[in-house]
Amino acid sequence: MTARRRPENPLLTPSMIRPSRPDFEVVGVFNPGVTRHEGSVVLLVRVAEAPVRSAHQAAAPYFDVARDRIEVRRWKTEEEGVDTSDPRVIVADGQTWLTSLSHLRVARSADGIHFEVEPLPALAPATDLESWGIEDARITLLDGTYWINYTAVSPFGIATALASTRDFRTFDRHGIIFPPQNRDVTIFPELIGGRYAALHRPMPEGIGDPAIWIARSADLTSWGEHRVVASARAGGWDDAKVGGGAVPFRVRANGQDAWLAVYHGVSRSPIVYSLGALLLDAREPSRVIARSREPILEPDAVYEREGFFGRVVFTCGLLAEEDRVTIYYGAADEVIAVADLSLDDILHGLD
């Protein structure tokens, strides 16, 4: 599989983004949802911020609902029982805390390469179920409304919430649509059998492994009829876990209509996040017709292999136009990049 990475990569880096407050620094801008609006390519980017770092102090920012403001919990790094070995989390007081707090910002571009990022959040933590941040937006256009599902993180767990907009200036929130533990939701861009459909990824603990499921809804808020779609494959590039990626799109393959869903897969040893594709039945998208033999995009460039959390490519959005699929993705949980792939190449790489 030949993916053409744009020479301008990475498109957005933390140094390009203004922090939302002076005592914070941007540590990551990644995993954007993408769509077109009024002639522009629009990204809804995840901006991860953290208190300005100190060599001898660990800090965890969070949204305090009672005070309606962001607070910071701090520990001395040499303090007994404080584990900072994973840059993403702090384990202290018998609890896991995040080292950064994420929100979503709008970025616009006329050419899909050079983006202007708004200085303030479009969507920021606002409830007790979002107190540890909101992350990884996917954007689905339905009848003139852009439906945005995003990950809501809190001490209650990892859930999925829903918002909507028509102009990317004002947003309406619709609450939690998948309770913890569940993330990587992608809502299909049209009704299937008269109902909405979404891929989602429950995260079982103790028994079972993460897999991609499908659910149906009459109103986008209440979801049921859950069925397993795809699981990790032993011995493959996606043998540890799988999860949703970009919003599925319609294709014509082997003379039949189908859905193509780009997903992420994780290898067990070493841990590597790569992208692959599922070909799903047009009328019954719980049925997998074919699946990528090998990744369609895997960490290869320096900015993908090295960063905040290296060896990661992770997508929440793409643009599919004729034979070209343009994937916007987070690299190493730190920057945003883009790559062009041939739709024919993706389809020929399916079994």
C-alpha cells in the first residue's frame, strides 16, 4: 500500500497553537474530525493542554463542575506511590489521573493543507462526565446538520457524547449517547433501513477484548440492537485491539454497493497503532465483506514514530473524492498530518 504523505507534514504542531490560559502549554494537537463547509476544509482538532511542566512536580488538570473552572491537582514526583512512567497519566492516591486536559477547536483551510486554528475552544469540558476532557471528534453530515460525537472522559469512565452545529460557530449539546466504557464511535452519513447506524467500541474489563460493534437508533440519542462487527485477529497487524476510525463512506466494489470504514488496529508486541479498512455490506453493515490484509497506513515517518506517544497513526476523519482518499490523522499523539491513498489500492488490499 502506497500512502503519499504531504511534504508539508506535520500540518499542525503544538507550537502553532496558542494555549487557552497563560499557565498552560499545548502538548498535543491531533486526532481531528474533518468535513467540508462553505468551500473550506474544516477540522475539529483535539487540543491537549497541561500545566507548564516542572522537573520535580507532577500535575493533573481537570474541570471542577462546582466551581465552573479548571483546577490542577499536583504531587511531588519523588513522593511515594506517585507513578509518572507513562507520559499520558499519573497514578497517585490509588487513582489514575490524566496529565493533560483536552478540548476541541475549529481549524479552517482553503486548500486542505494550510489551516487557521481558532484561538478559543469550540467545545470544552462542561459537565461532570467531561471533567477530564473531551477528545477525538467525528463529524457526520445529515440533512444539513453536522453531528459531532466525541469522547467524554471523567472519573466515571470513558463515554461518548453528541453535539451538533450547522455553521461551526454555535454548537448544541445532546448529552451522553454511549455510557462508559465506550469510545471510537462513527455515525453513518445516511439512514440504513430507515434508522441511524453507528459503529462503536465497548471496552470490556476482565472478560473479553475490545471489538468494533454496530448499533441502531431512531433519534441519534437512544441506541440499541448491538452486534459485533470485527475483532482483533491473532497473529495479524491488529492482534491486540481494534476500534473505529473515520466516518464510513459509500463505495462500489466488485459490482456491488458497500460501505468502507477506515479503522485503527493495534499490534501486541511491540505496541503500534496502524490503520486498515473494513468493507461492509451496504444494507446490513454488521456484515464484513472484506478486510485489509496489511495496514493502509502505519507509523513510518519520524513524526509518527517519535513524539508524545510514539508509533501511532490514528484517524477520526477523511475526505473521499473519486479515487482519492485523503486521511487526516494524529501522529504520535502530538501532531496532525495528512496522507493521500488510492481507493483502488485500498480495495485491492482487502480479503
